[in-house]
Amino acid sequence: MTVHLLDPSGRVGEPAKQLAPGLPVLTGARIAVLDNLKPHAGYIQGAVARLLAERTGAVVTLEIPKFSAARPAEPEVLDRLRESADLIITGSADCGSCTSWSCHDTVVLEQAGIPTLLLATAGFTEIARQVSSLYGMPQARVLTVRGPLGGSSDNELDAMALEALEDALVLATTTPSAPDAA
Amino acid sequence: MVDSAPAGPAPDAGADTHALPDDLPETVYAWLEARGWGDGLPVVAPTEERVAAMLAGYPGDPDEVIGVLPPRLGEATPRVLAVNAVMAGCAAGMLPLLVAATRGMCAPEFNLRGVNSTTHPVSVMVVVHGQAVAAHGFNSGTGTLGPGNRANATLGRAVRLALLHIGGGTAKGAGDAGLADAATHGQPSKYTFCFAENADASPWAVYPRSLGLESRSAVTVAGMENPHNIHDMETRGEPGPILNKMATVMATFGTNNAVVSSAEYFIVLGPEHAATIAAAGWARQDVQAYLFEKARRRAGDFRANFRSALWCPWMRALADDDLQPMTESADNIRILVAGGPGKHSLVVPSWGLTRSVTVPVD
């Protein structure tokens, strides 16, 4: 009486991808911010970038927006980042489509050889990891901040950035390996 | 020959095969739950025989990759889509419509990555046009959005199942077990959202013709919210009052149309409203132009409500007391006729950064 049911999900052909190597020394490194224009995303990413620069002697060279959180970064924006940055802070991942497209941008930038920190709020960190895994990059550098960003004051955002500084330093200067396969 | 083979994929199968002790509803439910599949409702067990019947007569290559559905990036082939069509309860012969809907969702302007992962409750609205409506038994009249008609219900459901299974758009919030759909609440139309254009009751050419398409049938997909109803029994003669009510529904700051000026609306006119409008000599374009003029709010009020918004440049140049349209072009107001008797019509707002796509079917 055995029956055979067919799988409704189909194949997935996305190959595994490698991270860009971390920067052993940040002194003199150029940090850029890719802002997806979600409320306060650019603010907190800029805050993390400046804290990193103050701590290490790096410089913040570029803060650039893309057209929308719900679209990939435009080719000209990616070109500017490639020209201007040794390290990128992007995001924010604090909603669904913005997380998904931020993961996309992160993978593109890592593949371009630039270590990229994807700033995600705590509520969206897991989905950011999941989507990055679907792109073949489960080890993506996800930098978690407390969140939420929307509705938070500048003081709260500054505090979140400061809390995340140590994690940002580790992610920028190391090359995380993929977690064990599920 | 697969009938004597042990459990495992058939040699030519694009989809894996799972061996179950039986296909009782409880067994199938357990199979779905163990894998995080399904929409929560019972499905038809996708046996090899049923899937083969769904594929029979399909005119194309069953293993063509129609598209890769994000965020999971699963390959949508007619064969795998047929599995989902069976599960949804589709009748044989519906597969070309599901393939067409999938082609539409994979068009870049549809932005399926966004649609299938956003916190917004957007669903995929599916509209069937032309000869396929009668040929497959779609209901374009009373209750076209359901419930009750198999074709309407199951095509919309098959699209959703494909997005869940192939696209991995399963509910995913903090602590939820799904994959990547972050919709804060979701909406009922995420189960199924399909209706048919009522060409017989339309005073104008069928919708695909208005886009320049001449095919016998077509399927439109659009990333939309649930419809909002408009009731007008009072208007006779000039149709302005009917459309004024629609304009008030369109001109809310509670939809993403307010934030994204390139976004579309679908206006689904009931046949009686359409007849009133056409009797006054109005063409489809007149309805679009009128709503474009009427669905406006003070530019200063837009700015007071949204700090980061995607408005086209000329909108940004308006003075605070100028009236800003809810969409940047009258063409973004999509007009078609569906439904049965009654003085009701629908306004369907958009998710925003998505464009509807109409795919010809012959």
C-alpha cells in the first residue's frame, strides 16, 4: 500500500561562496556605509563606522544610499563602493524585503573582495542568516544590534552602535567560517 | 519503469519522490508538517500518477527552468509546478496558467524577492483573461474572488504553494520555524488570490488588449494588498460620484502607494458600475485620468507623514499646498471589470516596489 509522493520544492542550485578575508589591521583602512534608506539605517551604520574609525585609526570615506531598501544596490553604487572601501557596513536588515535585499548586496560585495558587515536588528538576525545561507553564504558577517531602529531616538541608536562595536571589530578583522551544516 | 522501483526518484524526475505507507489525510498532513510544507490546509496527495496526469498534454518542456524563485532560489519547472498544482487541487489542464503566472512573477520588475520576503502582507493577485476563463471553468461573475469555484480557488492556491515550497516563502519571524517570509501579519489572500476578468460584462476591450497583447488568453500577476470595497447605489448619469468614492479609498496614507509613486492600483469595477461609467461615454483611459486627478492629497501632508519616500522628482518639487497624486502616472491605475450584479467595485492597493506583469497564454 506504499505510495510515492513527489517533492513540491524542486532543486536549489546555489553554490557555496567564500567570504572576503578580514582585515588584520584597520588602521588606515577605508570604511564605507551602504545605506538602504530605511529609517535610521544610515544613522546607525554611520555611527558604527565612526566608532570603528575612532578606535582603530581607520577613515570613513563614503556614505552612499541605494534607491530603495526593497531593491538591490544599483551597479553605479556598487562601483563607488568598490573604488572607495576596504570595509563596508550595509543594511539595515530590520524588515523582510530589506533584509533579503541587504543579504543580496552583502554577498555581491563579499564576492567583490570587500569584507561587508550586514547590520541586522535582533528580530531579523535569524532571517538574515537564513537568507544568506540560501545565497550560499551562511558565514556572512551579520552584525546584530538590539533594535528596533524605527521609532528609536538618536541617543538610543548611538547606544546600540556602541554595544555592537566589539562585535564589529571581530567581524571586520577575522574571516568567520561557516557554521556546521544543519 | 517506476512501478517496480523502490522508494526513490524516478529516473526522469525533476522532483524527488517520498515513500509513504498510505495517502490518508493524516499521513499526508504529517508528511507536510515534518518538512514545513503546505499552507495549513489539507492538500491532494501528489502521487506520481496525479502529477503525470497534470503534466499530460503540457505543450512545453516539463524540465524547463521557468525561473528561480527567491529567497530559497528553488528552480520552478513545469514538473515541480505540476506537483504544487496537484496539491492545490487544480484540475488537469491548468498547468499552462500556473506556468504563465510563474513567468510573470519571475520578471525582474515584479521583484519577487521583495514580494516573497517583506514584512508587508502583500500577496500575489492572479487574474485570468480571455478564452481560458470559460475553458477552465473560472468564475468571473458573482463571487469571483471566492469562495466556491474550484478553478479560481486552486490556481491562486497553486501560486501560493509554489511560493511556499519552491520559493521558501514560509512565515519567518523571531522564533517561527519558517524560512523567509517576514510578513508581520500576513493576510487572508495569501491562501489564494485569484479571479477572472468578466469580458462579457465589460464595456471595454479585455485588459490584456489595453496593454497591446493580442493572445487568446493571458494571466496577470500583481503584488497587492487585499481589495477594499466601494459601495455606490446612488449614482445615475454622470459617473463622477462613484469614482470620487474610489479616489477617497486610494488617497489614504495607510498604503504603500503613498510612499512609492511608481506603484500601481487595480480598480476592479463591478459590471453595473462599469455600465454606468461607459453609458456616459467614458473610456477606460477616462477613468484612469479622472482617478489620477481626484486621488490626491496636499504635498505638505505627504511630507509630514513620510521622511524617506520614493516619489518621482516632479512630485518633490510641488509646493506644500499643491495636490500630489497618489501615483505618478494615470497608467498606473489599472482598470478591469469582474464580478456579478450589484453596486460594488474594488480598489486594490499595491505593495509598492513591484510591477504587475501580464503573460500571454495561447
